[in-house]
Amino acid sequence: MLIQHKRPAKSPLPVLTRGVKDRGISVQPNLQAPTPITPTIRLITIQEPTQNIVRDAAELGDTLIVDGSLLEGDKVTALFNHKLLAKPLERPVKTGATAERVEIELPKNTDLNASHEWPAGPYSLVLQIERTGKSLSLTNASFFAIAPRISAAPAVSGTANNPSVSLQFYPEIRETQEVYFFVGGDPFKPRAFTGNVSILTIPLTGIKPTEGAIPVSLRVDGVDSILVRDKNAQLPQFDPQQTITLPL
């Protein structure tokens, strides 16, 4: 066991300043996170606009409530990045924004080109803040997802031994995206397609017929369609538009 060695000990450098401009150490008498010194996004809450239902993933037309610090500016623009986009999509923030909160409305499916330009999947969000006389500021990136929406009741065709389902949805799915259709918990792949599509045909090879309705969902790049529309309801239910009955 070494008690003491003969090598010289390190000598620390002297302290020249204590904090910025030697104003002292910054402390706060609580356990809350310190206030950031640059524009920062802390939280994104996704809200359905008609009933103000909070969701885990967004759909086109939903509102993003962004909480953070130092978010105010003469002009604040939301920049949305997706792996399939060559450049970010831009959206203005709603009026009434403050330094701690801004709200952003996603385009509706009925808006021109929205279904084509806003693919489903994971997104990052950055706020670009412009202030008179100051350089352009960017917040940190925060992440959320846009879910596909099955827009009409799926149509089942074929025989009990060889059924298939026709599916309408938005936003459009691109040929490079990974797509699965779930019947109950069983995954099925769509038939091959090219370009951007809003209708797919999915063979249900090997599935067993059933008398009752089965919940179904669409997964695009790892993001599932919202099968339970209101999780906070007293009796949560599957979306009746996302069910099928298989022929016997």
C-alpha cells in the first residue's frame, strides 16, 4: 500500500474571475432548472384543435404548443426538418406569442399541397428568432412526430382465403418510406408502389376470418395512426373508422 510518493504534486492555477465579469457565482434557492441564457425549447405539446385533446403524435391540422425561454422576437418562424426533405418547411407562429410560449398550427390536409409536402414520420422543430438590431437566433432542436390518418373506412375485398384491403390516408406516403398495415397486432406489407400515393392495397395473406370488427392501424416510418382518438375519455374507444370485418 502506497502511503506517500516522492513525485511532485500538481499545483492548480489561480482563480482570475468568479463568474462573468467577476460578478460572483450564480446560485438559485430552489431545485428548478436554471433559466437558459439562449433561446431554448423545453417542451412540445400536441393539441387537436376542435376538442383540445392532447395527443402523443400530431396529425395535419393540429396545434403545437411550444414552451421554453427567450422565444420572443420581432419575427419568429418555425422550421420543420424531416429526413426526406431537402430543406426545412416553414410555418409562422400564432399571434399572442410570449417569451415562454408560442403556438404553431400545422397545415390542414385540405390546404394546397399539404398532404404532398408534409410526409408522416419523425420531425425536428427549431424556432428562428429575428430581433431588430440583433443577429439571427436559433433555438435547440426539439422532436415530435406527424402520424398518418386513415381518412375513410378501409374497404375489404376478395375471398376468405385471399382477402385484401384498400386504404385511403393522408399525408401521402412516399415510395422510400417504410409502411406496415396492422390488423389487430398482425403486420402486413402493401403491394409495391412508386412515387407518392394516398391509396394503397394491402394483401392480407394468411389472415384468419372473423365475425367481429378488428381494429387496424397504419404505420409509416415508425409512427402509427392514432387508433384511440381520446385517451382521456371516461371510456376510451378504438376509432370506428379504423376497423375492418374479414369475410368468412
